[in-house]
Amino acid sequence: MIVDQEQNVPPIVMNSPEVKAAAIKVLVGPQQGWSDYVMRIIELGPDGYSPAHAHPWPHINYMIEGQGTLMIEGKIHMVKAGGYAYVPAGSHHQFKNTGSGLFRFICIVPKEGHK
């Protein structure tokens, strides 16, 4: 069992030429007792983005702060706090921050999707 506050989880900055102004917080996963999935918060700073990529597992997302876009298979979707999305396995996708503040969203993936 775990009961905590997100503010107590330090962000891990993603350092890669494929991302900009991006960090991740792992809230619940195998280390916390959820053996098959990982719930994370992704934070994208102004003009930040995740890598444009595809992988063999799906994921679900819930936008908790800010606004941005989610590209899935070349189609751009506007997303903002309160919105949610399901990204199917194998879909080429990318999140971008289009606002002036942080864009933050929950991302839940199977454990093999968290590296």
C-alpha cells in the first residue's frame, strides 16, 4: 500500500535530443506494489515535447494541468487539463506543450513500457 503526495516525488529530467523541457515522476509501479503497470506524471515545460515514437504497448493519459497537442498517426489533437486519451499500441505519437506554463499529464503504461 502507498498513500503519498505527488509533490514528494522528485522529477527525473529526460535528457535526450528527442525531447525538450521534459521530466517524469513515477508515482505507482512494481516498486510500490502495482506489479503490471506504472502510473507516471509527465511534465513538459513551455515549448517542451516528448519524443515522436511508437511502441508495442498502449497507454492511457489524463491531462492535469496546462494545454498542448497530442499527435497520433499524423493527426494533431488539442488537449488540455481535464482531457484524456488512449494511445493504441503501435501508434506513432508525440505530446507537445502549446501553453506558457507547465503541461502535465498522467501516463499509465504496462510495466514493459516504463524504462
